[in-house]
Amino acid sequence: MVIGQELEMALGLPVEITSFADGVPRKCYPFNLKTLYRANTYLNFFDQKDMVGNLQQEESSIGMMCFLSESFKDADTRELLTNITKENFPEIIEDIKFVNGFVDSCGEKDLDAAKESIDWLTSINAIQTYTSNTVEEISKMSLYQFSTLLNFIGKKINWEYKTGMLDVVAEPNDFIEVEDHPLSNSSKIEHKNHMTMEDIMGLSTLQKGSE
């Protein structure tokens, strides 16, 4: 379980997970963009709900152990495994994925969104253009930080577009919502492993408001 710690996640710092059998919290280190490919590789090698089954297969066992050891860098491996059981294993994996900003795609809606997602090059160029971050600095961000920043840039672009359209829309008061402001409460943002053009530009809203 991950309780609070929004500041740690926003800064890309380790986050305490409390799902272990002994109830002792342990620091989970998020993967950054530079090492994200390793996390994806590990997750593809083991069953995220079946700890016992993973231990019975060499490749699954290696993938699971690498994923856990890189996530909990400060923990002793034996002591860590002692407090991960077949019952709490799925929750711990989900907690790690949450800390990293991973969201599983499911359903036709998510598949359609993934098809329209902005590629990595465009996303990184957008962050370079609208911030002072270098490529090296971006590579050290967690996916959670990266998607949050990209979402903020999208809100900023959307806000600037809407404020620039106020003189030509039929109903200015209905054109801009409080949530459109870049500094509006972002706690409801759904962090995901893809970002769409609709996320960035709010196209459906803009098109409706300019008709």
C-alpha cells in the first residue's frame, strides 16, 4: 500500500510501500526513463499475480527478482523475500507499478488511445521546447514525473489557445472551465503510460467551442 507521498512521487524520490508481511515500510525506487526499458522487460518475463509459479520457472524467477531488487535497492534480498508472500505479492507489484506511474491498458478505449499516442521523440521535444530541461535531465525523470510534466504542458497550451479564442467564440463564459487553468488542482490527473493528442490539446473541447 502507498499512503500519500505525493511530494516524493513528484520529485522522483523513493516512496515507502507498506504491503509487506511484517508491516515494515520499505523504500521503493522508481525507474527513470533511462532504465525504463529494463522495467518493461522484467514485467514481461513474470506473472504479476503468481509468485509461486514464477519461482518454479527460471526465466520468470530471474525477471521477478531483478524487478524487486532494483525497486527495493536498500533491502536485503533474503529479508525482502521473507516478507513477500503469495497473498501480498500481487499488491506489492501493483504498488511498485503505481510508484512508477505504470497503468495497464485494458479495453477498446485504451487501445484506441494508444494508437493516437504521442511518440517519445515528440514528447521529449515538447518538454525541451516548453521547459529548460535538457535531454539528460529528462532521461533521469521517472515516468510519473514525465507524464505529469507533459500533462501540465498540455494544459498550458490548451489554456493559451482558449484565452486567445475568447473574442471569436459564441459563448466565452462556457468556453473555459476552472479545470482548464494550468494551476488548477492536478490531484485528479490519471497518470498513464501513454499520452494522446487529445490530452495535449483538448481537441474535442476546442472544436466545439469554436463552432
